[in-house]
Amino acid sequence: MRIYDPAREQVTLRALQGTETDIELMVDVPNKDLRSLNDLVAARNWVRNNIQNYPRVKLRYIAVRNEVDPNNNATRDYGDLVLPAMQNVHEAIVDAGLANQIKVSTATYTGLLDKSYPPSAGDFRANVPGFIEPIITFLVQNNSVMLANIYPYFVAHGNMNVSRPYALFQPDAPRVNDGGLMYSNLFDAMLDAHYAALGQTPLGGRNLKIVVSESGWPSDGNSLATLGNAGIYYRNLIAHVK
């Protein structure tokens, strides 16, 4: 599971305490907290209130902001705040003795890529390395992971050459050959494009693991965004992961 504001979703956190299920949780740092977490004392308070106060929740990841993009007017002003907040939250996690259980990262998305097809050509846009490479260094040094939001819908909606079966994991989907690797679905191709982009960095990004932090399919809005297609996507995604 992923929750985007632990202070607002305390009911969820309390419900997950000591559950008999294997539900693991990702917790986000919301926008309103990001600037304050550039202060270590504030970061320690945030970790105590939102993490340590729920010791029986199976917390796995803290996502410090979501989809910050130097090319997006809505998020680019957060760029300079992300890494210092990650560093402070990580230090607070270490101080709490939770570093082996909880990894600190940030959630990126395909919008940071200049190329994503074929997957092996995946690369970051020209002005992205200044933002992402220091974050990659932090993740490598602290044995963390890169979080990535993977949405085949947006690629399929924006590119008429992408077949619907290929985006929906359907068995009749065409196969795409990339240097001998055969892709039967768009999800895997997009994920590997992120791996390829990380591999282009000179900072150990090739060795980073990617954890998919979001995926989905809209159920209304156009001929592709239907309840039926959404159901097909979710069922096939779950089967694919299993």
C-alpha cells in the first residue's frame, strides 16, 4: 500500500498495526512538509510522529515527494529541496534504528525520460541529470531503491502506434524485439527504459533496483479509458506480478 500524507491518514496507520496480513506500506512526505524537512530536527520530529509512533506497521519505504520534474512548472521549484530532505529523513531513520527496515527514496516517472523506445535506449532528458544524479548517488550509498510510477495508459493514449493489447498485457499482443529481448507488454518495456536510463549515469545507477510505486488505468474519459479496460489492466497486472 501507499499513503500520501501520514498525518491525514492516521486511521489507516492504526488499522495496519499488528495486522495478520503481509501488507507492506510506503509513506510519502507530502508537499507541505518538504521545506521543513530540510532541517534535521524537523526531520527527526516527522519520523517520530509518522513512523516511530507505529512500530507494528510493516513500513518499507518513505517517498520524499512524487514526480518532481525540472521541466514541470508545478514541481520544478521543489527540485533543490528533495535531496536535503531525503538526507535528513534518512539520518532520522538511522538514529531510530530503522535503516535496515525502511528505505528512503523519491518517486520518479517516465516524464523524466527523453527516450523510452526501444527500452535499451532509455535516457534522461537533457536538463534532468543535474537533479537526478545526486539522488542516484544517495540511493547507491545507502543501499536504497529508485521508486518509479509506471503508467502504460499515458503512453498508449499519446501514441497511436502502441496497440491496446500490448498496453493491457493481453495474450494476443504483438511482441517487440529489442536486441534479442522480446517484450510482450508495455509495462515491462517502460520499466526497462528506466533501468536503461539509470545505467547511463556514471554513479552506480546501473546497480540500483527499481520498485514500482504507482500504476493504474483510468476507467472513464475516452475510448481507451473505460471501466472494461481498467478491469483488464488491473487483473492482468496482478497476474503478471504474481
